[in-house]
Amino acid sequence: MESVINTAQQSDVRTLALLHHDPMRTDGQLDELTQLLCDRRHTGDSNVFFAREGMQLKV
């Protein structure tokens, strides 16, 4: 995930939705990853977040 975020920064991506593929990963674990990976100190000008079940995005 870190490399995807870095690539997004280098490519001036404004919004990046991260997905996970582990069905055993808990909401708590995703919250921890969100705090670690989606903080503006790490993402720069990109809006990085985890897509969640049932979330709807307007593109």
C-alpha cells in the first residue's frame, strides 16, 4: 500500500481509494492502517482513504 501511495503522490493523484483483499482483516485493523497510511504527513496533497463495504463514490 505504501508504494501505491508513493506512486499516487508522484503522479499528482488527488484522490486514492485503497482496497484490502483479506476478508479476515477487522474494522479495527483497517482503522489502524487508516491512521498509519492515510495521514496527510504521509500522503501530501493526495486524499487517501480506505474504501469500505457499502461506500458509494462519485467520480
